[in-house]
Amino acid sequence: MAFRKKMASGEVQQRYRRRGPIVEFCHAWIKSKLGLRQFHVRGLKKVHMEMLWACLTYNLQFWIRLTKLSTTPSVT
């Protein structure tokens, strides 16, 4: 009930609309590229570590893409 009340405001709906392309993309990337649809280990500490490795991988890939974009000379 509290969630529905919160989501009724226009400000919150706008915030969630902005969140989609930013946050959900990395979740989808981790699922599709890394195949992390379910965890391969048991235990909260091990699952946490597996998720940290997945996030680190995503961030490194993103950094590599940004680095390549900034070092590529633009043709004018």
C-alpha cells in the first residue's frame, strides 16, 4: 500500500523513468553477457563475492569502452 501511494506522485514516476535506461542496462548486461541468471555458489558471502566480480567486470568493460571512445581521433 505504501509503495502504491509513493508511486502515485509524478516526481517519483519521473525518477523511475530516468532510472530504467541507466540502472537496468547493467543488470541486463550482466545477465546476458556474463550468463549470471543464477548464482553458481551457495552462501551469502560467496554470492556477494560473485556479484562483486560481475559488477567489477561490467565496470571494467564500460571503462574500456569509454577509453577507446576518448582516444579514437574524430574524422572531420
